[in-house]
Amino acid sequence: MAAEIHTANTATRGRFITFEGGEGSGKSTQIRLLAERLDKEGLRVIVTREPGGSPGAEIIRHVLLSGVGKMLGADAETLLFIAARDDHVRHVIEPALAQDIWVLCDRFADSTRVYQGYAGKVDPRLLDAMERVTIGTLKPDITLILDVPVEVGMQRAASRRGTDTPDRFEGENIDFHRKLRDGYLAIARGEPERCVLIDATETPENVADRIWSTLMQRRLILRQPEAQRS
Ligand code: T5A
């Protein structure tokens, strides 16, 4: 039963789990695997993403990933990410959590800190102010930072893309991607109570097991996935 794997004080609010990492680190793959496992446990789960996740934010996503946002300059491009997040939080994330639905989100505020802040050099004070306005006290129950060497992530992203043109951020140079990884490692070190660094170089199944173990250690779930119990 679903109630058995909730911790005692979560009966009226879903869990908010964010996935972070550089390009091709395997976030989408792991979100799908975790959603399947949670679903088998009888939990209500939604999978969502940023930028995007709500109709309004998906329109902004298109502007951002096409590179049009870049032409406006770094601060204005950041404002577009924030506008998309505001719509997503108000129309998707908060209503789901209030209905006791677990929200698995592919990227959230840490992506802005890392891509626009660490690597993009937008003033952290501006990012802090925008975060306060947009997400207020909403904080992930846990943030899983999938870590792979930059070359591995870029290779995976390129294989998946095939002959398609790299998007706005995939097209940045290797130094930019190295800064992203450094930024994520710094966030993981700085906020160990919220963030867990996951070695994502192994097979998808091994990484999924590691993630499940992490959620058990953090008491977000209380037992092995169904597949490993029989
Ligand atoms: N952005 C976003 C900002 O700049 N600021 C912000 O505030 C926000 C929210 C979004 C872009 O926007 C930027 C960051 C991003 O550049 P996106 O299209 O949503 O762009 O792309 P990403 O989030 O970067 O995700 P990707 O789709 O590139 O990668 P994933 O989801 O990390 O990886 P995934 O699972 O798709 O896997 C990539 C490939 O690797 C394989 C998969 O099969 C796939 O082919 N793979 C593995 N191969 C071997 N071993 C494993 N363990 C594997 N796991 C997956």
C-alpha cells in the first residue's frame, strides 16, 4: 500500500524531488525509472521538467532552447527561465504537491544557479532575489545531482541527438560545460542536507538502484522496490 512507504508526517503533501546535472547526465532516463518504481508502489506521481512543464512555460522553453532568449542578453534570458518557473510552480508543482502527488522534476532552481550563475556569470544577488519572488519557501525534499565527466555527458547527448542541431546550451564550448560540473559539485558540497551527488557513470539500472537506496536512506521511502522483494 502507498501509505506504507510514506514517512509518518507526509500524509497530506506529496514529495518534491528534483534531478539536476549537466547535459546527457541521464536525468530523463532516471526520472522515468523512478516514476515506474514509485507507480508500482501505488504512489501518485507526475514527471515534469524545466524549462517547461506547464503550457505557458513550454512556450517559453521553445524561445529559450532555440537561442532567441540568448539574443536578449544574459539577464533577460535568465528572466525568461524565471517566468517559466513561476508559471510551472503555480500551475503544476504546487497544486500536485497539495494533492499528495509526488513531483519528479527534470531541473529546477539549481539549473539557473549553475547555468546562468556559475557558468553564465549572472549576478548571484539577482538570482537570489528572483528565487525569493518565484519559489518563495518551496524547496525540494531532495535534489539528486547526477554526476558524469563532461566528456561522457556530451558524448551521450550527441548520440541521442543524432543529426539534429545542438540546442542553445549543448552548443556551448567544453569550458562552459566544465564550469557547470564545478557548479553542481559546489552546490552538492554546500547543501548536503538537500542535495545528494549520484555517480551516474554506471548502467541506468545501477544508477536507479543507487537512487532508490538514497531515498531509503533519507527516509523518503521505507522499503526496496517491488521488483527486488520477491
Ligand atoms: N537550463 C534549464 C538553464 O540554462 N537554466 C535553467 O534554469 C533551466 C531549468 C534544457 C536546457 O536548459 C538549460 C539546461 C539545458 O541545457 P533539455 O532539452 O531539457 O534542456 O536537456 P537536459 O535537461 O540537458 O537533458 P538531456 O535530455 O540533454 O539529458 P538528460 O535528461 O540528462 O539525459 P538522458 O536521460 O536523456 O540521456 C541522454 C542519453 O544518454 C543515454 C540515454 O539513453 C540517452 O541517449 N543514457 C545513458 N547511457 C549510458 N549509461 C547511462 N547510465 C545512461 N543514462 C542515459
